[in-house]
Amino acid sequence: MTDPQMMPSALQVAHAMAQVLRTKLAVFDAEEIVLTREEAALCLGLAEGVSEHLDKDERAAD
């Protein structure tokens, strides 16, 4: 039986998505960029994760 694949950490996903977006945004004459469904889902997941983390920090500070 093979070892289960390790899931990347949120930080690893964030670095990877930053690189994808940085590369796509580097084409300065492009008026639009296109994300694959997977790229968009990863961006959404990161945004939701950060939002949840900030919500928890805010509640803890109260």
C-alpha cells in the first residue's frame, strides 16, 4: 500500500497561489486574467481561511 499523500499547508497553498497570480498579473497589457476553476477554488479557500482566522482573533480580543 502506498503512503497517503500529505496535504499542503495553508502557507504552501498561499505561496503557490501568489506565484500563479503574480505570473498572470505580470502581463501588464492584458486587460483580463483567466483563472482555472481549481485556481479560483484555491483562492476562495484561502480567502475564507484568512477570514475565519481573523474572525477568531477578533472574538478572542473581545
